[in-house]
Amino acid sequence: MESTRKIATEMTKSTAGIIKELYGHGNLNKAVLAGVRSASTIASPRAQKVWPFIIERLVKIEQDMELKHEKLLSADGKPTKAEISMYTAIRLYAIHQQGREPFASGASYKAESADGLTLFAALANLRRDETTRAALDRRVQALLGTTNVNSVINSITHLVEILKASTPNQKIDYPRLASDLYLFQTGFRQANQVRLAWGQQYYRFIKQTVTAEGEKN
């Protein structure tokens, strides 16, 4: 069986490529972004405009990795783990990007070029506000306690909306979230690892954030 970690890495790269293409250096592809915002799943007719972007990237991953057992594209109309993960990350980005000019997505890995945070690291910054900490903790704890990917996606969507309203200039690593969601669906052990990583990011105190304006708080 192919390495799920390698596939997840390629998912991150491909999702980043799609998001950058949809942002278009500030010339947003408004038709696609509006479609995915209004469609909660990739199977929705309103999501059709983003299908070519996703299918093209997943075909390339399958071909480049010469996958034999793990199929990233559906053959029967039932979305695959990869399709669900990539679509969800793109939709969350679209929700965050709406009404904004600066790019809402940014890399979170430790590097000079890193200009964003993981979703849960960004939520950790919101947690510093004692007036909202208890309510935010309840939402995150409920998410971390579920094994159902649809429930996880619904919870994450609400958290992105909260984050956008509270710290609209914070860049989020949506491509990495696609990778996390893919791994979450690949098995019990992998799901536990993803949940633990999210919990570690959330409960770790973050001293500084990078915003879409290039400012540090």
C-alpha cells in the first residue's frame, strides 16, 4: 500500500497550487470561489466549477506516484478521501477570502518563507482572550472528541468563521489542513495522531502571529 504520508504531502502541494490559482495575485476567480462557498460538499451541483481544478491535480498525483491501490479519484460518484479533503480546504479558504483583498492563505511550516499559522495555532491566539476562552474551548473539545469526518468538517467551518470575524488578517495554512483531513480519514491511528496534533497546536501558547498585512501581533 502506498505511503499515506507521501500522498498527504502531495495533497498539500496541490491544494496550495489551486488556492494560489484561484487567488490570482489579487485577481480572484470569483465564480469558482462563490460556487464553493455555497456548496457544503464536492458532490453539490454548485461545486462544479472547481471540479476541473481538483480532478486535474489528483490525476497528476496518481500518475506521478504511480498509485495502484489508493485511488484519489472517485469512479462511482462517491467522493474519495482525497476529494473530500482537498475540496474542504478550498471551501474554507473561499469563506475566509470573501470580502478581503490580501491573500488569506499562508504557509505555517518553520521556514523563512512561512507567513501563516495552522488553523488551530491561530485559534490558540483567540484562546488568550479570557472572555471567550470557555466557549471556544467547548467548540474545539467537541471537535477533538469526534471520529466522524463530516462532523469534524462542520465544526472546522464554524471555527473558520469565528476566526475570520475575530482576526480577519490572520493567514491560515489551508493546504496543510487538506493534508490533515486526508490523514484523518485513512485510519484510527492516523486520526488519533491528527487530533493530538490539533490539540497540541491549540493548547500551546502562541506569542506572535503573522497577518495578511505582513504585521506581527
